[in-house]
Amino acid sequence: MKPMNLLFIMSDQHSRGVTGCYGNRFVKTPVLDRLAAAGTVFENAYSPSPICVPARAALATGRQVHETRCWDNASPYTGQVPSWGHRLQAAGLRVESIGKLHYRNEHDDTGFDRQILPMHIVNGIGDVMGSVKDPMPVRRKARDLVNKIGAGESGYTRYDRQITEQACEWLLGEGTKGGKPWMLFVSLVAPHPPWFAPQDCFDRYEGVDLPSPKPLPADMAQDHPWLEARRASHLVDPFFTDDARRLAVRSYYALTSFLDDNVGRMLEALRRAGLEGNTRIIYTSDHGEDLGSRAMWGKGTMTEEAAGIPMILAGPDVPRGRRIAAATSLLDVFPSVLHCCGVAPAEKDRDLTGKSLFAMAAGPDDPERLLMVQYHATGAASGAFMLRRGRMKYLHYVGFRPQLYDLANDPGELRDISAETSSRKMLDRMERELRAIIDPETIDAQAKADQRALVERHGGREAVVNKGGFGSTPAPGEKPEYR
């Protein structure tokens, strides 16, 4: 594959299932749908950890969460582990970012020649309250979601417009300069809460009967204690009325359309700059959104809604109209960036588990590819691990019973088959495969030890909980509000 420029567009909290090209017939995402039709769609893409900071550290380094030890939103990427940006810089390529990074700060060497309009964790510290465990505190700030939905503007929508404007200017200016391939990382915030959507986007769903959130299992015996603990910690759903739930869903869809519009502006700038013939595109998100599914809101679960992300490739040499069933994740981005830009991996990169998405798009599909996801952050009573192989999805919660889903027969994850006699062999096999990769108990213990030490450095449990949480990281220029 000939080395070329790479435009990498990332959103925040965009669930794979709320995209037209992934089969959602209600959401209006014409730009992403056209991009998918012109390129390759990865049907089973996941976040390596469904929360911002750990996912973005994994994206940058190509390494699992337990390798970076970026467990939660108070343990950010600092540049100590090499990123694909460092590899591009070493090869003499330009690599710049525009928008949200969610690293420690803009002064650490994280592999960018320049950071334009960066967003990083609050005060270089982040959400320490999310590190408090055993027991977990109630995140009362989470209920703000109920009051911040509907038509309107927020610091995030204004920020995304700035990011988009800067990206278009970059493509029409810096992007047209000759020389070696460049890589531009553009990171938008929509459809992350608060769910205030611009009026024109909100109006697109007037009178549209949008899908209702997936309910809790009718047989509550199938509900899971790990998920119950998360709901109790992130106390949100009890404050929703039925009307508010419908409004929240509409607002999320409207913000997804706002995101789509901004991607469209960037792709139009790419066309106007005459760069379509020598630039490839990756579109993805850091994680998804439960959107009321099973009475849960936000991220931090292993559901298809929260852990599943869109992954679309397009541009020269990318097969058109292809759909890949192999499970993929943001860990595959590191080798993909190098592959696109023609940079050979360093010797230290040889142990990375990811594979170039461009190679997968051009080669034979591997629907049985094994993939692992893990989560240790806010709302996690213990480490949660997911394995995906083919149609089977296995969930391992340290100290709790496992779950098993057959996504071919049950794509909505409505029937946990882990307790069925016929599933015993598959359940045992998946656990063996997980333990061949990591020891979940050891990883859980390491995460909790690091988190306890972090909490102690900030005054101890009582001081951290009394200070409270601030919810979402504010846009640049705004201040966090603690509760």
C-alpha cells in the first residue's frame, strides 16, 4: 500500500448502533453513511476500555489498559509509553492534533508536533472520585444528565464548531504543503453529554418515533449484581420520567447528526484542498453510550451499546462497500497509522497485539478473531473483562458470576446463557482463553492498589468524596463544577 496522508476523525461517546451504516434506520448520519459506502466498515469494533482516558491511552499506545495502567479518568496518558505519534515524528512526518485528547496536559511529549485547541483532564488531575472503591460512592453529579437535554447550545457544541473550523483551515492550508505524508488527528466531543443539541439538528427528529431504551430483563434473576452496583453508584435512571427518556434519546440522536454535519465539513475541505487522491480516512469513537439501556446511562459497561464503537475506513486502496466481521478495537489503530503513512514499526512495537485495519480491509475476513476489553474505572465494583470470538461474547467480573451471550441468536443481549447446561463447554473455553491472556484477579488487584494510592495522594477517601465529582470535563475556557 502506497504511503499517504491520514485524516483521523474521532468522536466521543458515539455508540456503533446509532449510525445509519450500522443498520439504524432512524438516525440521520448521511455523511458517515456515504463514507462507509465508499470504504470499509468494521461491524464488530470495540473500545479497549469504555471510558475516555483509558481508551485514549490505549489508542495512543496500542497497549492494553493493564499495560499502560491508565485505569480510569484520573490516570492519564503522559507520553511515557511510546505512541504512534512518536513513531511518525521519528520518521520525519508531520503529526498534529485538533480538539480533545484527554491526556494529562499539553506540555507532556505525547507525540504531536502541535496541539490545537486541546482538551485535557481537569487540572492535570482528573476525576479522582472515580478511583474510590470498596464501597463505591454515589455519583450524585451524574443526575445532571436529566436536566441537560433538549434543543440548545453548550460549551461542547461551541467547542466542536471551533475544532471543525480549525480542521478545515488546516486541511486547506497545512494539508496542501508537499513532502512526506502527514497525519492529522481531529477529536470532536459530540455526542458526549450534556445533550443540548443545536435547534436545526433537534428539529430533524420532530415527529420521529425513536426507539425506546432497552428495558431491564423481564426475569430479574437474569440481572447481574455487578450492573446493579453500577446503577447504584451512577444514580441516574430513577430521576428520568418517560418523557425525559424520550427527550434524552432524541437529543442524543440530534447530537449525532451534529457530529455528522461536522465530519461532512471536514471531508468537503479535504475535497476542496485537492487531497482526496492522497489521503486516507479513519472514523471512530472512544466508546459508546448505554442511552438508558437496561436502566443505565453513560459508558462503563460491556454492553454493545457502551463498548461497541463505529470503525470506518475510506480513501485510496481501501475496498469500497466492504464489511468486515472480525472483532477489532482501538488497539488496531497504532499499526494502522504506521501502515497508512509508510512507517515501519520499531523493535519495541513487535509485541503489540493490534493489526493494521488497512491490512484487514484488504485481506481475508477473520470472524473468529479473539478480542479482549477491560474496565476498572468509575462504577466498577471489580475488574470487568470481555472476550469476543465470533458469535460468542463472554463477560468475566472478578468476584461475580460470568455472563455469556450468543450474539448471532441474541444480538440485543437479552438472554444470558451462562447458566444453561448446553453452555458449560463454551463458558469454560472462554474463561481459559481469557486466562491465557491475563490473570483477571491479579489485574484487578493491581488496579485497585494503584487507585487506593492515588486517592491517598489526594487526601484520602473522605476528602475526595466530600469534594465530589465534576461530571464531564469542561470545554477549554470553562471551569468544572463539583458536587
